[in-house]
Amino acid sequence: MTFTAVKPIDGSAFGDAISEDSEAHVSALIDKAAAVAHQLRALSPSNHGKLLRDIAAAIEAERDSLIVSACAETALPEARIGGEITRTTVQFIRFAELIESGNHLKVVIDKADPNYSPAPRPDLRKLNQPLGVVAIFAASNFPLAFSVAGGDAASALAGGNAVVAKAHPSHPNTCAIVAKAVKKALAENGISTDAFSIVQGTNPQITHWLATHPAVQAIGFTGSEQVGRILVKLGAERSNPIPVFAEMGSLNPLFITEGAIKDRSETLAKGLVDSALLGSGQFCTKPGLVFLPGNSEFVATMKSYLATLSVAPLLSKSIAERYSKAIAELSTISGVEVLAGNSNDSGFGVTPTFFITTWEIAQANPHLLEEHFGPTTVLITTEPSRYRDIALALPGQLTTTIQGVDGDEVDSLLEILAEKSGRVIWNGFPTGVAVTAAMNHGGPWPSSSTHTTSVGIDAVYRFMRPVSYQGIPQSLLPKPLQDANPWKVPQQIN
């Protein structure tokens, strides 16, 4: 069987037919990855860092072909795709810097001490080691930054793991170009190209084949809650359960104070609309739920501004159909006001649509409190004095935001939001995730399946595990644990 990529701009086919991978082929790719994973594990920090930098360079060398392919397969603008290419390469460089420092190994050495209290201590040495083979699932909405060599794959490779990645059928040609670049870098560094492979296909069973293969030791996923829950279940029900690091989206609640509206009403109203529509509303950090005081002028500004805007087509036919169905259903709820932008009738185009209602109506209609992928958000007018109690009622989120002014009494609200989300924002918008050490992209369930980050250098620790060596002779110890420390990594001793 074969399938072909589709251009969202007009629904036409793009590129040659691509073969669907069979279960036997998927299994063979995983087995081959497991057989060569030790080659990555054996790399010194300097050689490992060089590999990651060479992967970045190989991807950068394909910039022109990636722009052509990704723009066609996603309908995203060239500037956005160009930015994603840079972000993808920068991720590898940031990880290279960490790996070259040796700090990711977190070496701890406690030498034997017969006088140690409460009992004599043996020689104990600990470091982080790779897991083995990691299965990665590409996201639809970021064809590079969260795709087959995006943040999940980059952090797995940085941890010294072999990777088998599921290419997203919405941008399969883009995935193939990236995979070729990664394999080129592996070969140039003397590493088997079997250490990185991609799987192509639209068959939902591919997810099961990857998640249940006994050689797969962990899963990295960025996507919908529905598929994330399936992967978590598959990972837990294996004879040898494995961790599933799933980032599953979020409503990213945003709370607006009266002071913020008084201080910058028009700028805030337009900024909110722009954030919700950025990337046609296909960001996992889109502000999908907004709480604001009842201010007719502020709402009127949003309404008039939205009415002038349209968005690019959505990423796929199925996404556009789910969006349009959800918008139609929400529009029929009694007590909900509908604000609409301009429709886009080409390809997988849709109409940006906002909804305004009360907290009571939203609670009585749970569909209003679900994530809807696309250019929409739900605005809830209520008294700011209720923000704290409302925040307590919300599930886990990737981000939460307060738009306020100095002097606003939001201490207790801020405290709750820090418990509910992985990133709390003041006077900003959640769309946009910086690739930096201080970034946390993850949050309490159901926004993520674990309390880890999928962005930033700490993402590498998802795909490593600590191992202690007790009483092992120097000649048998891993190099970072030896007293001679041939790799010159940081060692915390006694």
C-alpha cells in the first residue's frame, strides 16, 4: 500500500507515492536500532557533541529543500518554516553544549569508608546511562521542531539512545529529507545509520507496533490527548512497562485583570486575538480559555478586530473537519455569543471563531472546556474575585497566564496557577516556547503524562536512567566513573 502527501492550500497531492511500512519492517528497524545502540552509548562527550553538531549542520544544509517541502505539506509560511529549521538546529547545538560539558552524566562517587555512619560504606559510583531504543512520534503542527528530529528525538539522541521515529503522514516528504540528513551525519561520525530510522504510514496500528515492541525502552510523543492516552495505556500494559513522555496539549487559561484592561485595552484585545490565531490556532500553547471582567468596550474591540481576519488552511482535512464540527456544536449552545472572522474557502480553510459565555454555562457544557485545535478560543466573563476558585477547578495545563498591572492582588491566584501548570506567564501570551535551559514545557495531567519538560536541555533526562556501580574494579568501570577520569567529566566525590 502507498499514500501521498496532500497540500492543505488546495487539497491536491504533493510528491511521489510513499510506501506504507508493514509490521515486519517496523519490527526489523527496531531490532536493528537495538543492535547498534551501544555505538552511541560508547561515544565520549566530545565525540557525542560533534555528532549532534553535525546533525544540526546536515539539517541546515537541506534548508532550501525543507522549505519547499514543508510549506507545501503544511501551508505554513516560509518565514515560519525557516524559523523552525533554525530552532531544530539550535536544539541540537544546545544539547551538544550540555553533552560536551559532561554534566548530563551527573557523576557521583562515594568512595569506601569503613567509618561512615550509620554503617560502613562500600565504594559506590553513579552516573546516568541511556535507555536503549526510544520510539518518537512526530507532531502534525511543527513539521520540524517537533517532528522526527525535533525536540523529542534530539533529546533522545543527546541521551545516547537509538531512535525509531514515526513520521507524520501530514508531512512525510519533509520527514524523509530530515531523516536522510540525520543518517548522513551518523555515517560521517562512524555510527551505523540503523541508529536512526523513520517509519512511514497512515495505518493506526503503527502506533501499537512501535509502543509494544520489546526492544523499545521509552516513548516520546507530542500530540493530542486522545493518542497520548492510548500510548500511556500501551506502555503500561506491556509485560515490561515503559515510560511514556507525552505532551498532550492544553487550554492554557489566561486571566485578565480590570487594571490590565484599563491600562492597555486595545493592545491587549488585539494581542489576545493574534495569539489565539497564530499558526491558524494550531499551537499546543494557544490561549484556548480566557477569563475577563465584563467589559463591553474590550469585547467590542476583539469582535471588530477578529472580523477583519482570516487564517491559513489547517494542516489536514481531518483537523479541519474536526474543527468545523466542534465550532458548529459550540455555536448552538444557549447563552453563548459567537464572534466570527473571515472564512477561508480554499483547501482545508476554516473560519476563525470565538465564543463568549459565563462560567456557569461553561461548566454546564463541558465541550466548551475542551481543547479545540484551530483558530478559536472561549472567553468567559466573570468577576475577578472568582478567579482563584475557578483556577482551583481547572485541570493541569502546559501554561497559565495573568495579564495584570503592578499592584494587582494576584498572589493567591499565582500560587494556584503554579500548581496547575508547568509555566506561569505575566503580561505575555503563551504561544512561543523558548529553547533555553530555564524553559519548562510540560505540566500536570492531562497536559503531560509526566512531570518533565519536552523543551530545553533538561529534556535529555527523560531518556537516561541512573545506575550505581558498587565495588567494581577500576578497569571495569565506565570511563566517567574511573578515578583517572579519561573523559574529564565533572565528578562529585564524597
